[in-house]
Amino acid sequence: MPSSTPCLTLTQVRYAVGSARSAAGVTEILAGVDLTARRGEVTAVIGPNGAGKTTTLGCAQGLLRPSAGTVRLLGADPYRADARLRARVGVMLQDGGLPQAVTPAVLLGHVARLHADPWPLPDLVERLDMSRFLTTGIRRLSGGQRQRVALAAALIGRPEVVFLDEPSAGLDPESRQMVFELIEHLRSAGIGIVLTTHLLQEAQQLADSVFILKDGTVVRHGTISELTAESQTRPARLVFAASRRLSEAELAAAPLAVELDGELNRPGARWAVTGLTSPQDLGRLAAWWEQIGMMPAEMTFESRTLEDVFWEVSAR
């Protein structure tokens, strides 16, 4: 089993810009961020625009110096890091930062030569399906192809920690699944992965732990199950598609609250049932369907998702 020891910790990290002597004063971007990422785990950092995600990662990677607090990346201060520490860390930026005048083969070959024990390039090319455009100039690549090159450049040094900023942006479903499989390989190899994404379904699928930022601080964190279980504000909800229009009398006979989950009461309309708390409630609902002579065309038992938590936090 991979080690679950921390590979990155931020403790009460603050970051401010401006000067108390200026008319604009000081603007605090981070207001005391606490965050821990572990080896062999995917740690997702999410939040609305302006929450401080980019600044948090800038401090974590040593690109920014915090105004207060401590950052430890693989046990060292990344802002004062030497080449030995930086060689153990991989960074993939959303914009890539790739040189445009060279081919992926030239770029990745050059980066590989900078490391003592690089990831074998043929294996990385195969995992990311880059063989078709390996000798094409980077400026001529699609956005998704550039994403794969940027990911390969971040991984070719065999990092112990890798920062991935929107790794699936611009990828088609097949390429996205390829990246997911590679992330799973990294996790099983004991590498710490810090992931930022605006795709909450992606975070829910990949992350071992999630930190939600808002206004420069962590407002919620935990595993997916912990986050989706806590402070539930709505009862269990079942949605079914009616095979025909439901009459007022039929709706009045329903044993639980049934509300239209849309605008029109018509065949195929979706109806939401709330207040289910036990298997007996499901039995009562099934008996009602039998009473009115209707078999639902579709049924979905909706569980709380990371997106629900995200919007709940964002609205506060």
C-alpha cells in the first residue's frame, strides 16, 4: 500500500498584496489556509472564481512567498527550494507554458535529459496516446493535444508530488478517460497528486480528499463521503418519469409529497418524491403506482453530490 504520509502542508497561510502606505491599502488574497495533501492520494482544491485557488497553489509550489504561515513541500520550504527539491515536483499549468516552436518529441526529450531517472518516453507517449502528433509543432496542436504534452512534461521527471491544473480541460471523453487512468497509476505508485478543476464530477470521481476554498480560506474539507453526508439540508429524493399525465385526484392520493420536476404535466414528465426515510416509504410509493395503474418509465434515487456541497458553500 502507498504511504499516506503528508507530502504537502499549508498551515495558516496568508497572502496579501498592496501596501498600507498606498491609497488602495492591502488586499488579503489568502486569509489563513490550512491544507494537507498525502502521498498516494488525489487531493482536489476547488472553489468559485476568486476564492484563492491559484494563489494557494502558487504558495504551495514556491512561486509565491506567503505573507504569514508555513508551507512544507516534501518537508522543505518550497520558496527557498533548490534544484534538488524542484526535481522531485511536477507542475502542469492549465495554459501549459509550452514553447511553441518545437515538437513534443524535442521538448520531452530535452526535459528528460534534465532528470537523473526520467520516465521512459515511449511508455509515457503510449499512456497518453501522443504518437500521432509527437513530431508536429506544438503551435499546430489542438488544445487537448497540448494538454497531454503538458501533462507528460510534468511527469517525465518521475515526481513525488505533481500539481495538475485542470488536467482534462479541452479533452474528448476518450482522452479524459486516458488521463484518469494515468492519475490512478500515479496514485497507486504512491505519488501525491494535487488537482484543481472546475469539473465537480471529475473531482468527485478522482479525489481522495477535497478542500473547498472561498474568500481566501478553506470553508469545507474532507473525503467525498464526509462532505456529501454532512449538514444535509434536504430529505432523500426520488425522481420518476411518468408514462402518462397524472390527474389531480391521483396526485392527491400519493402517500408522500410528489411535485413536478419541470414545467409541464405530460407523458414522460419527471416527478420528484421527497420525504423518503425508510423502505416502508418505498413500499407505499409502489402501492400508489399500482393503485393508479402506472409503471414509471424511469426511476432515479438522487444522492447528495459534491456539486450540491459546492453550491451550498458558494451561496453562503
